[in-house]
Amino acid sequence: MAPKSSNFSKEEELLLQDFGRDLSRKSSVIFYVHALFVSAIPLWLFNRIHQMEMLDNAILFVIGTIFSAYFVALAYKNNKFELKHKIAQKRSDGVAAELNAKMSESESKKISKKEKDERILWRKNEIAEAESMQLAVFYTNSLFLILLILSSFFFFKSYSPMPNYIISMVGASSITGLLSTSSQK
Amino acid sequence: MKYCVLVLFLSCFCVVASEESSAKLILTKNILNSIITQGNDLAIEYNMYNIGDGVATDVELADSTLHDTDFELISGKMSVKWDRIQPGTNVTHVVVVRPLKSGAQNFTSAVVQYVASEDSEPKFGFSSEIGEVEILSLKEYNRLYAPHVVEWGMFGIWTIPSLLLPYMLYYNSKTKYTVKSKKN
């Protein structure tokens, strides 16, 4: 079997960046910050409602937060990839209208149709990238927090605080990550 | 033959005479609280029923199972006396105590002493047992039953940057590009 070539042309690299699963550095940072924040929010509930002391359970909380943040970030990435294509299809007309409105008539005559289509595609990709990130964060965070609240305050309410925290955080983050791998949305 | 009939009749009469006018007390002990918490009042109710056909006199109820080290007496007495309890009637006594410790607590029987009939020896009886009951600590009680309105309110505020903000950004962008396409 021939070895894979790692030398892509500039166009191919741009296509991979726009339509592949990999995230840009900026997107990764945004996702991990969101994931850490949403994984740290439950600490408030466990400290004030389940009466778990922060200092006594510091190691458990740190491990739980990092574990949960990893799976939530993974879910962000998967959900964003699935949503981007759908959003891009829906925004075609709106983006085209925006660009046509911005360009004057003379400008519009100067540039070729191919150039115009490329600009629309680039702008559409930019909009879809931003919207899919925002919607993926919202959707994933909602799912994670709902699962966490249901498990911690309903299903495992009678458990003592430490097992409650472990089961709820591991369960909620794992299920959120697992559901994100589904391709049907 | 006549002599036998006479003896039989007299023995029956003696049996009937010995069972007349004798009291019989039944004592029940119940906890009125549904949740028992350390530091919160606990009401214990004692019900005494005279199911006999005689008057019970010199009735004394005593519960020495609630030690000072475990319970603080708030209201009522642990030792109570009644002069008489008529047949077919009942009396109720309530004691309010405050548990000083949390954990499993065994509530055993109280004791009643009474005179069942005139010139008879005092009788003793035991109440029903409640058994082992879990007394919650204040921390555990707050964890399970307090409303936590402030905590949930603050949680709602913490979730704004994670939920509301991303959705608002998405919605604004969606509205902007949907309106544009409809206009054209």
C-alpha cells in the first residue's frame, strides 16, 4: 500500500480547514474554555446543596472537572461538525444577498462570477462556522446540565454526596459525548 | 349426684366472681414527626387504653429510655400519674424532646404500672416498641429537604454565559441572514 501523501495544495488545505473536523486554534481555545466553565458550574451546587466542602474534596473536584471538560469539548467538536453543514445550506441565500447589497453595481460588473461565488462561499463558511460553534455550545451545555441535574437531584438523590458527584459528572459528560457521536440530528 | 351438681355450680360462680371488674391497660408509644432531625423538636405520643371492664387506679407511666445525654426534654414529663382510668376509655400524653445526637437511635418500650382491681397487687405493662430510627444531622436535613432557592437562583445566573449568551449570538446571526434572504 502506497504511503499517504501529506503534501496538500493550498486549496486542498483550505478545503480541509473549512470542511474537516479539525478545529482552528481559536476555536479549540473557545471550546475548552466553555467546557471548563460548564464543568465547574456544578461545583456550586455540590458545595451549597450537597454540602461538599471545597477544600476537603479539592482533588476529586479537579479530576471530575477535567474529565467532564474533555468529554464536553469532544461533544462540542462533533456537534459543531454536524451542524455546520446544515447551517451553511440554510444561509446561502442570506449571505449572497448580503454580499450583493454590499457591492456596488460597478464592482459587481468587474469581478467574475467565479470570484463572486468564492466570496459567497467563504463568507457562508465563516457565518456557518460561527453559528455552528455557538449552537453546538448551547446544545451541548443544555444537554450536559439537564443530565447532571436529573441524575444528581432525582435518580441518585439518596446517595451520599461523593458517589453522587462521581456518578453524576461521569454519567452526564459521558452520555453527552456519546450522543454527539450520533450522526442523526 | 346432687352434691356434684352443687359443687359444679359453686365453682362456676367462683370463676365468674373472680373475673369481675378488672382493668387491663394497653399502652402504645408513637413518634409524631415524619422526619427526625438533630436539634429539632421531636414529639412522642403515649396512648393508654383500658380494654378491661374495671377501673384502673394508681396508674403511673414512666419512660426512662430517653437519656439526658441523647435527648433534651423540652415539654411534658417522662413520668406521669393518673388516679383512675375508666373502663373503655383512653388517655393520651405527649412529650416533646430534642435529639442531641444524630445517627441510629433505638426507641424501646415505656412502662406502665397500675392497680387492676380493688385490693389487688400492682400490675406492670410495656408499651409498643418503635424500634430503630435514623436521626438526621442538620447538614443532612438541609441537603435533602431545604428549598435552596438562593442556590438555584445563583446557578441560573452562572449558566447565563454558557447557555443564554451562545444562543443569543446564534439567534442574532440566524435572524440577520434569514431576514436578508426574505427581503430579496
